[in-house]
Amino acid sequence: MAERLGARQRLTGMRKCLLAVVLTLPLLLTGCGDNRPVLDGGHGQFASPSADRSACGAADADAAEVARADLDGDGATDAVRYVGPGANQDCPAGLVATVGGRPLFAAVQADTVVTRADVSVVQLPGRSGQLLLIKQTHPRGGFQARLFGYAGAKLEELTVGSKPVLGFVATDVQSTAFSARCTDDGFEVLAARPHQPIGIVPAWDIDRTTYAVEGNTVAPGATTEIADNVLDKQLRTKYREMVNYSLFANCRVPG
């Protein structure tokens, strides 16, 4: 009997040791988890706060050039390069440039690689520095247009409410036709929306929304209906630039 009791006591000590390990393990794992990068929206790239943007710009200065633009308005063009995801494990995909001797970096959502053919230079009236217009083709069809600019010693995407200024265009479903053009005090977007009530044949109402740009901040202005009950055939003839998704054709910089 004494031997059996002694065996039970030794087994109880082992259980206490195992219990201590079980209780400690989650704390150890939690501490390790704090050092893991945060994924941005499920796109497989690092979230922007985890990267030192100056370091990203300096490290990737030899990336492929996709455009030359006068970002700061000093009269000289600046080389803009694109670095894809994975080139630097601490940096997401993005644009790099050097302005005034300072390396700059702006993250670009890495759905597709950005090439020279995807980038245009835009000159807004009244703005000293030029903007970059990137047209990212989506792997499943369609595209997303993005605007980037330099202001306040930063190269960054121009957004409205943290979203791209222009909507996503899908090719596998019917997308809203729209176009964008520069104006004297910013730019405007024309967009079609289905006419209500729905008739026998498709028809559209056309809205104009104005946008003011101050630095890299975009402020939407008034939205005005400029046409009502436009039939499909009329949309494709009178508003061809919307059907073709013409973007800043009146203020693109040649080259």
C-alpha cells in the first residue's frame, strides 16, 4: 500500500509541472505574436505602419523606373520607380522616388505589378507639382485607377475617405461608366447611374461631381445632375468618354 501511495505522489508532482507549462505556453505564444507583421486587408502585403518608409525608399532606389515627373514643381523631373512585393521583406509594394535628396516611398496595393505602361503624369491647373495616375489591371479583369502626389515632404496616394478617388471598373459585370477631367480649380468626375424608375430599355442619369485638391488632400464638392434619362445609344455617342473611362485626357503630360 505504501508503495502505491508513493507512486501517486510522484505522479501528482508531474501533473503540477505539466499544468505550469500549459498555463505559461499561451503567454509565450502571445509575446511571440506581437512581433509578427500585420497583413493589410488580406492582400498578402505588410500593413503600412510596420514599414520605415524612408528606409523602403532608400533600399529600393534601384527598382524599375516607371515614370519621370516633376513631383515638387521645381522644374526638374524626378525618377519614379516601382518595387514589387517581396523585394524587401520589411516593405510592401510601392513607388519610390528621391525629392530634394530625400528618399520617399508610397505603398501601392499589390494586386498586380505596376509597369511604365500603367503610369501617366497629370498636371492639375494651379498645382506646382505633377501627379501620377496609375491604372492597375486586375487579374480577374477590370482595373483600379489611383492618383499619387508629393506634398508635405510625403509621396502618397490621394484618397477620399481612405479610398481611391476613382471607382473600380469590372469587366465581368456591368460597371458604372465614368470619366475624369481637369478643371480650373481641381478636377471633375462624370458618372452614370441607372435611371429611376426602370423602363423597358436601359437609361441613365449623368452626375457631375467636382473635387478640390490641396496638397495631397482631396475634398469632394457638389454633385449636380447634368442629364436625365439618357438611353444606352445616346450614352455611347454623346458621352463616349465615360463609356471608354477616359481619365484626365485634357491634362496629361506628354512623354
